[in-house]
Amino acid sequence: MTDDILRRLQLTQLEILQAIDQVCKKAEIRYSLYAGTLLGAIRHQGFIPWDDDLDICMERSEYERFLREWERQKPRGYILQNKENAPHFSQSFTKIRKEHTTFLQHEWERGRYHTGIFVDIFPIDRMPENKLQRLRFQLIGAHYQLMTREFIPPKASLPVKFVAGFILAVSPARGRQRKREKDLDYLMSFRENRLPAVAIETIDTLRRPLPANMMDSYSECLFEGETFPVIENWDAYLRCKFGDYMTLPPESERAWKHHPLVLDFEHDLEELSGGKGKPDLASAED
């Protein structure tokens, strides 16, 4: 993957962000650049030069409003995708994908749902302060992730893989959505309280409470020559997430994270394969 291809990918993601921003502005939905994208805005005034994705976040109530508003406005050329409308989707957040593009990350995604270039949208919830309640929150959060992904975490330890495999074995597929909804009801039950924030993305994020006032107020920041919303308390968040975030990582770590199997800017996977078979990887990358 050349620098030119990476830059074209970033600009396509920026285009998706612009569409999301328009929806949010019309409905007065508050959101912020998030994770590595926020770090890029603060440190580079744009993408981290080697970053290959774009993330934003919203408080859960704003996230739910956004899902409804997107369906009402229905921006042309883009697809809203999550577990609710794509049952095989394996993430607990939402992606906005660009139609007629491909960013195939895993072979098992092929044919299960649209795999276009995307922007990730993460809901922010609240975590209890009591230690026992927090342990329960983390366990239910882990169960929620498992019911969403529906496969054993490949990078987990052997004990975790064993437990996850057992839980999946005794949880028939037809009942997993109901269990997932029950888990989410509990995880959202703290959202009206002034408690530490948390993004229920992975097991790791469940262990890292974020500042309670993280989503209280917003400002704007330059990102790729335009201004986009950011949380006003970005310094506390970035220190919590990255530590000394202004120091560049070693050159050996400055690389793509996602390593797509197929990347195309003008065709989706079905168009590349002519409705069957596998696309030619070399031509898809051109």
C-alpha cells in the first residue's frame, strides 16, 4: 500500500465525515472527533500521516438520535451499518460506508454485508464508580461483546477462549440478540448519572474509564483544512488514552492498522467480482 493510496483512502474517509457532519448540523447532534482521529487533529491538524481509519464519538443519547436522523435524511451514496441492520456485523458500534467502494478486512466478511470504505461512530456510556458494580459492568460488557461478535476472540488468552467458547456453545444463535439487548439495557442504565465515561468497544476499553466530564462541552479544531467538533476536554482524554500523546511513536510503529485484503475506490465487492467469485486483488488496489 503506497502513500498515494493511503492518502486517497484518508480523503475518502474525510468525504464520509463531511456527510455525517451535515446530518449532525441539521439535527443539532453533538459529536467529536475521537481516538486517533482526535489525536491527529491536535498533533497534525489532520490525519496522523500513517492512520488508515477515521473515528468519531457521541454520547449514547446523541448516538441514538443520530441513527434515527440518518434514516430520516438518508444521505445519498452512503450506507449506515450496524448489528441491527446487518446481523452478521461483528461490532458494537456503527459504520457509515461509502457505496461503490471496497475495504475488505477479513475473508469471512465476504458476502455477509457491504464492505465499503468507512467511518466508525462510537457511542459513549457511563460506568459505575462502585468497585463491585464496575466489575459486574465489565463482565456484562464482555458478554455483550461476545453476543455481538459471535466468535471467540482470536487474540484472547486460552482461559478466555475456553470460557467464550463455552458461552457460545450454550447460547443458541437465535437467542443471542435477546441476550445482547438485555446486556445493553444494563450497560446504558448509568448514562444519566455523572459517572466516568466509557466506550464499550473492546475488553480493553471496558477496563479504562474516561473522564466523567469528557462529553460536557465542545469546541472546534482544524482537521484537513476544515473545522470539526472536538470535546473541549481533549487534553485529559488524550492523556488517558495515549499518555504522552505529543511524542511520535517509533518509526517501526508508524504503519496501517487494518491491512485490507481488497481496497477499491470505485467498486463494491460484488461489482468487482461480477456477482460471483473473487475480485482480482491487484486491479482492485489500482
